[in-house]
Amino acid sequence: MKKVIKRLLIFFVGIPAIVAIVLLFPHHNHLVLNLLVVTFSALGAVELSVMLAHKQLHISKAEAAIMGALPPLMMILNISFGFNPLLLPAVTAASVSWLLVSSIFFRGSTLDNFLNRFAAGCAVLLYPGMLLTWLVRMSHWEASGIIILVFLCTVFAGDSLAWATGKLLGKGNQGFIPVSPNKSIAGFIGGLIASTMVGAGTAVFWPEIFATQQSAILGIPVVAGSVLGLLTGTAAILGDLGESAIKRSSGSKDSGHIIPGRGGVLDSIDSISLAAPVFYIVFSLLFAQP
């Protein structure tokens, strides 16, 4: 019962708060939202570093926070303030170089753990930070506020209906995915239906934004929107399962305890992280944007 109440609080308080941020603070290409992305990325990277440490893959929390924050922060500097787009790959290269050279003069047990530290550092640099840069990139589009909300609604609607249908219809069809045995086939189907409906509906209601590229059947807005929603919803589900695999491998029940009803930050952004690049790329391919 407590989990249900906490989920409802997130649904009726957390999601409206995010919508308000998107709509009320569009300045500098949604700078407020994107700084929130940087913060969540840094916290998620710290949580990941703690779970990696359970497998002897050690990197300091400070380094994890910096590496988690750098990719989306560099994208903000490019999108909102006109910095050179080479800044992101340059900082990425510098971060990897730091991991390579910062321990080469150490000896003994520290040197023995060189490869472990390097692997942990690359992991927190890529996940969730590098994936979340695609969410920041969405803010450079025209009508970016609506597009970002469509993306978030696609993920949130899929997650919410998956939970609801899993609760109502999931008995007897659970346990087919080892990393998340409580997930059900009914839940996955419900989530995909919700995401697909969001994609199709928004293409119909905002034809001026979702103007399709002229290409065969995908030139029909409702079809293109359905494909966008389906692929985004699929990526969101896989993102959730991927993070579940990390937790199960590390022996952790949750990535953290910051967010009531959700666990850690990484538990809340796992779906968004993997869905963001899929949404961005599919949207770019199917819909006409400058």
C-alpha cells in the first residue's frame, strides 16, 4: 500500500512539477530543465559507482559525480551558449585520458586495480551522462517544449500503464525475464500500447510540429507517430531492465534511497536515459525539423 501511495505522489506531484519546469522556464533552450538533467546525471553516476564497487570496480564518488555531469553540461554549453560542438568529444577524450594517466605512477595494490578503476570510470562517464546528452539536445529544436513533453509523456505513460496492467493482469505471466522476475508480459504490453498511443496522438494533435518526411507509409503522421512511440517505449522498457541487471549483479535492491517510492536517482532515470537517444534519432528521421 505504501508503494502505491508513493507512486501516486510521484504521478500527481513529480510529473506535474517537471511539466511546469518545461513550460514555465523555456529560457536559454530550457536551461533550468537541462541543469536538472546534469544534477540527476551526476547523482546517478555516483549511485552507479557505489554498485560497481560491489564488484571491486572502484572510482571515487567525486570523480563519478564529475564524469556523470560533464557530458550533459558540455551539451548545455553548446546548445544554450553557443560553445563549439567539439567541446563534448574533447572533454570526453580528456576524461578517458585522465583515467589512463592518473594512476600510472602508483605502485602495489593501487596499480593492480588500475584496470578496475579505468572500467568504472568509463562506465560512469557513459551511463547515464552520455545517454542523457540526447535529452539536452532536444532543446535546440523549434517547439522544443512540446517535443520534450511528448518524449517524457511517452516514457511516463508507458511506465505508468505497465505498472497498472502488471498489477491487474500480471499474475501468471511473470518471471520470464530473470533480471526482473516481478515484471509481467501484461505489463510490457500495456506499457507499449500506452507509449504508442502517445506517439500517435501527438502526431495528430500537433501536425505543425510533427510534419512527416515524405516517404511511403511513414509519411502518414499517425503511422510515424506510432512508430516513434513504439520504439521509444521499447527503449524505455529495455533501459529499466538494463538497470535492473546492474542492480542484480551488484546485489542491490535499489540504486539508492533519495526518491520516495522509486529508490535512487538511477531507478528514476534508467528508462529516460536509454529512450532519449532512440527518441531523438527516430524523431529526426521521421519528422521534418531544421
